[in-house]
Amino acid sequence: MRRPNVGRRGDLTVAVLVLLSATAAGAAGPAPGKVTPELIEAAKKEGKAIWYTAVDLPVAERIAKAFEAKYPGIEMRVERSGGERIFQRIGQEYASNIHAVDVVNSSDAAHFIVWKRDGILAPYVPEDVALHYPPEHKDPDGQFASWRVWLSVIGYNTRLVKPEEAPKSFADLLDPKWSGKIVKGHPGYSGTIMTATFQISRDLGWEYLEKLAKQKVMQVQSSADPPKKLALGERAIMADGNEYNLFQLKEKGEPVEIVYPAEGTPLIVGPSGVLKDAPHPNAARLLQSFLFSVQAQQLMVDSGGLRSMHALVKEKPGRKPLREIKVMKDDPAAVEKQADEIKARYSKYFKV
Amino acid sequence: MAPRALPWRARRDLSGAILAVFALALCLLVLLPIGWLVVFAFTGRGGGFTLANFRLLFSDAAFLEPLITTLTLAVSVGLVCCLVAAPLGWLVARTDMPLRRTVRFLIMASFVTPPFLGAIAWELLAAPNSGLLNQLHRASTGAGPDEVLFNVYTLHGLVLVVSCYTFPYVFVLVANALDRIPGELEDASAMLGASAFCTARRVTIPLALPALAAGALIAFLQALTLFGAPGILALPAGFHTMTTKIWSLFQYPPKPELAAAASLPLLVLTVLLLRAQSAILGRRGYTVVGGRSGPPRPVPLGVLRWPALALCLAVLSLPVFLPYLALLNAAFSRIPSQPLTVQTFTLDHLRFVFLELSATRLALKNTFLLGLAAATSGALLALVISYLTARAAIRGHRVLAFLATAPIAIPAIALGVGLFLAYTRGPVVLYGTLWILLLAYVTIELPAAYQQLQAAFRAVSPELEEASRILGASRLRTLRDVTAPLLGPSLIATWCFVFVAVVRELSAAAILFTSETKVLSVLIFDLNESGDLAAIAVLGLTMLILTSAVIAAANRVPGLGGGLRVRHY
């Protein structure tokens, strides 16, 4: 996700070597955080962990229940909303000195650039991240790492659209026959859609979105909603939305199908980080370690349909492996710079 | 008597002080958020006085279109509500239609339904493709897959849904007014030789007209300031109302100054309308409760009794029967758009909401705690203020009356922002606590509570209080021992009204909540944004069961009772 420049990469290699040899005191990144009995004890004393996340609610609650089962005595509260909403919420709460959140996961990696710059994240590298995550998926200063990766895809309802007639590309969505049949998410709510809108406007131009807006699109908020609207049969096609929700629905036997557009599929990265002023600092670190453990990552992949950057986690058979998919390049730094303009331009074309 | 006179007098002094405290609290409650709104509306991005916000507001199509949409919506809702509520009110209050009490009760059930929940239920019913009614229409007529009977994601759909959950306001006012018209007036008219039609035209309708006009105004204002239903139905259709526009201005990057400016036209419009209303109605006396009038005389409908009932039930199917069926279906069906059958039945959604969803318990607790607290403090505050104004008890009572009515003009979402601005900075920081939500709820519901009690005061003649005062009781003691018991049923009704309104409230809560102070309405709106309709159905039904239980309990308070069916004899 992060693309360090050359000088930075040198530092990073050293840091990774140091981390691997586990003698990290005083090096660029913090020492790997081990789940020690003392940490668990201290977390239990705090008794609670509050997780702001943008992942689809049932997935989030499943992870939370697994955490509570593994560490009885710690109650977990999930605060789920769209990535952009979470960003606004934390900004609003921190401006009033309310520090309610322990661990945060957004669907817009650009948010972590801002939070790191604002100095509200704590350096904490779970052992799994130190040992099993590729360098491009962790912050060199150890403040966050890629908790999950997924795609924003095109999808269709197989009862309403025959496979041979289904769109194969973003360009196909502009066909007049899809007018009034498309549903899509909103970049003002969803970090996924924000990231996807950035990549699509960069690679296909805003003209594409301007034309798409004329297709009488049903405008929903979350990127988790278009797949659900397909399953309801409310719309035949989704122009963007979570691949992972479609995996879940498809594997439950609902009539939905995924299309990886010919132009490339927007790649979304959702990092996770511990807040410096977390109200439950030990529970926060325990949760961050749990989130990156093989157990949580495999759960998120198997039942959630997400993709993991953990080296030991296996992709579920029957799903197209990530390396076989042509993806658009992600660029959180550019998203961070253009976010306000993207929202304004989007509202101009889509009216909401 | 002489030895007792002294302590009485001492208590009277205390009354003055306590009343002053109430007046001051009211000023703080109402003026602080409004003050912040006005300040922000005239503040530029970098600070300093400016009119730029208003210039943008009245020149940019992105603001003008929502303004026109909102006015269209509000006028349509006002008209629809009157057209529906007036005949229904008359049938229930003045005729021998069968099951009158049941119909009244069911209309109250539609009032207990939050508009945002109704809007979601109507998505399930009338989304163009997956809506159950549209599916049924296609299945029964063999129409093609693109054939749509009714599309709820339109301005028409929005008018229908908002009317469904606003017409009870008009209904209650009209039915109560008709209840109160003594039979003697109509008898007198008949004895003087007027026909039934003439009596209706010359006596009944003119006496009910003020209530209808007041109802139309309330419906108009409700539609003007409602956020939830437009947020759910207008955005997917690609249009904004003023409230959703204001709400969108608080998203990142927040533009509170524009939002404040956008809410001022609504404020001004409402103030003008309220003034017009009092100018028209205020001068005439409509006191018809003299104490010993006869009960209203039911008009025999003859063969039309059952068709009349059928009409009522048909109307009630829109806010009550159909939406609840859709919610029940969604709560137990694997996919909400599938009709419930043995194959599609599942308890997964129940399990998810009650065993997995970590916000459920917290939201339920917060909502009901706030409901009880706001209803109690709101009803008491409204009682004292309406006493002060109805009996002109202190100087400046007109100002109090204005302050107590003013919040009706502020869109709750803007009030939420005003409160947010007021209580996120010193000296008192309340953001992040339940207190700020309590303040918001009391402020928002004060006008309705005040008007209900004000009306009740008007119907109670002041002689009894004067007697109590002449005998030496202080104002507060008179209020407690004489007036409050007389107002018992109205007081309980007001309490229930505020409680229900708090459970329904979404707009201010959407701005003021934090993760620890989440309420049910916000949770449901969140779930709608991520498309978790089944979980909403389960939560919504739970909320309705609990709300009904609370109202039923409140109506069993010994010595009071009467509940939402406000009746004054």
C-alpha cells in the first residue's frame, strides 16, 4: 500500500531485518508486540475493547465474538460505519477531546496518512505483522498495517441477467439497456467507493462517471449495500461495491455473480491501527494482535470473503486468487490529496 | 387564619424564584443553540461577518432545487393529511361507525411508528423491483419484469410515506375538537329547523376548522423538517430535500456555516406561519368546554356504516397493516424480498440482532433511559410554562410562549448542530454524554408538549385555581394540588407523546451521538445505510413492542390514565 521512496526503502529493509531478528529496541520501528500473559491480564482488567471499523457488520461481529471467546472477560463493542463516516466521527470526537476508540480500521487507506500526520496513532506492531506481512503492507513506523484487502467489482443478479449478456467492463455499463437497472455506493460514505472512484476517475477519466450518472443509478451509501440490493433483486447490476459481500452471498446460494472489469478492478486496502489515547490501551493492543492473527485473518477470509496479506493464511478454494486478477493501482497519498474534490465532483454529477 | 398566613406567603415568594428558574432554563435551552446557528450562518470560513453563505444558498441550483422539493413535499403532505384525517376524525368522533375505538387505537399505532422505520418498511413494500407489492402486481397480472405498480423512490413515494406517519397529528386534533363539540349546539341548530347538512356546514365544520388548520400547519412543518424518511427514500432516487442537504453538509469536510444558513429560511418560514395562525385563530374564542355539556351526538350512518369502516381500514393498511406485514416478513425470511414460506423461514436475523450485534443492548438501554427522562422533564417543563402563559402569571409570559414554541421552527438536525456547537466547547462540555441528547429531545419536543398542555389549560376554567389562590395557596401549590390533577389525562398524554417522539427522533441524534451514546434510531439508520434490512426489521419490531408496553404502563398510573387518547369532557 505504502510506496516508500528509495531512501525510505533502505531504512525499511534494515527495519524489517531488525524486526525479524527481534532485537529491535531503538530501531526505526517498535519491537514486535507479543501477546504475553501480562498483556492479557491487563486487558482483562480493562474489561472492554472498542473497535471502529468499516468492514461489513456481520463480519465485524463475527470477529468480535471470536475475540470475546478467546479472551473471556473482555467485552467488545463494534462501532461500524462507512470509512468516510468513521473518519468524520473520529475527527469530531477528537476535536471535543472524546477518546472513545481503541482500534480503528478504515476502508480508505488515505485516512491513516492523516491520522499518522496528526499523531493520534500509537506505534504497535503485532508479532504476526512483524513476521508474516510484506513490507509494503505495513507502516515503516509501525503505526498501522493492512488488516484486509479486497476489490470493488461489478456484479449482477443471475436471475435478471444472463451470463452472456452481463457487462464485461466499466464501458459496458454505459449501454442504454442498463439505464435504471444499476445500483452503486457513495464516496461520501464509503471508503471503498472513495478509493474506487479515485482509481476509476484516474484511469478512465471523469467523463466515464459523468456518463454513468445519466444511467438513472440507484444511489445507496455503503459499498456493502449494492451486493445486498442485487440479492434482493432490486437492481440487476452493481457498478461498484464489495467483492467480499458477493462471495458471501454467492456461497450461500443467492443468485449473484462477480465481474472483474476488463479495464482493471479497483484494489482497496483497509489498514488497522491502535489509537495513542485509546481508553483501554492494553485491550487495544491485544485486539490489534488478535486482528492480525492467523485465526482472525483466516476467519475473515473464509466467512467474510476478504483477502489477507498474512503469509500463512490460505485463500478459500473456488474463489479467483488475487494474483490472477488485473487490478488498478492503489495510491492512498493521491486519494488523501483529492478526497474533497472527488466528493464535490461526484455530487455534481450524481446530484446527491 | 392569621397564624397560617405567614408560611403561605413565604411559599409564594419561593414560587416566584422557581418560576424564574424555569424561565431562565428555557432561555438557555432554546436561545443557546439558535444563537449559535445564527452566528454561524453569518460567519465566513475564516471567521468574520459575511452574507456569502446566503448568496450561495439562493444562487446555487444545488440548494434551490432541494428548497423547491421540500416546499412541494410539505404542501403535498399538509393537503394529503387533511384530506385523510378530516373524514377519519369525523367518522371516529361523530358517527356510529362500528369499531370506532379500534380505529382510533390503530391510528395511534401508526403514530408510534417512527417515520424512518415506516420508510424502510415501504422500501420493502414498494421498491420498484424487489418491493413485495410490485412483485405481487407482476405475479397477479403477468406483467413484464420492468412493470412497476408503485415506485417508492420518488417524490410521490416520499409524500405517501411522510403522510402515513404525519396524518395522526391532524387526526388527533380534529377528532379531539369534534369530541369536544357539545351535542347541544347541534341540537339547537336542528331545533331551529336546520337540515343535517346545514348543521354540519354552519356548526360542526366551523367549530372543527381551527383544529384542521392547526393540524395542516403541523403536518406542513413536520414534512418541512423531517430528515429520516427523505434520507432513506430521496437519496437513492438521486434528489435532496433541505434536511438531507443540511445533513450532507455535516459530512467531511463539515460546512456548519452553510448548514446553519440553509436552516434559517426554514426557521423564518415557520415563524411566519405560526404568527399567521395565531393571528387568524387567536382572536376568536373556541372554548366549548363549559363543564356540563352533553356528550356528542353520533350521526347514524345507516347502510354506510360498514363501507365507512372499510374505508378506515383501507387507509390504515398504508401506515400500519402493510408495513408491519413487510417488517414481519423481513424479520423471518432469508432474504427480505422473498415472501415467507417454510423454505425461506429463518431465525438467523433474530440470532444476529440479539446474540451477535454488540450495539443492540446499549442502544435499547440508551433509548429507553432517554425516553423516560425526556418525557418526564419535558412534560413537567411544559406544564409549568403553559401554566405561566395560560394564566399570564409572570411578566414577559408572551416571550416564554414564543420560546417554548420556537423550536418547532428549527429542523431537528439544525438544532442538533446548534447544540453540538454550544456544548463541544467550554465552559460546559456535554458532547459524548447522554445529557446532550436529553437537552436535544426536551428542546425538540417542548413545542408539542407545550401546545398540548396549553390547549388543556384553555379547556380548564381558571375559577378553581383562583379559589385556591384566594384561600392562600401559592402558585406552585395550586398547580400541584388543583390544576395538575384536573389536567391528569392530558399530562399523561403529553408524557406518552414526548416518550414516543423521543423514540422516533433521528435527526438530532444522528449529529449528537457517539459510540457510547448510540440510540435505536441511529442504529437503525446505520443499518439501513449498509443495507441490513432484516436486522432493521427485528430491531424495529422490538422497539415497537417495548414502546407500546411503556405507553400501556403509563396509562395505568393510578388516578390519571387516559393516555394518548386525549379527550376533555
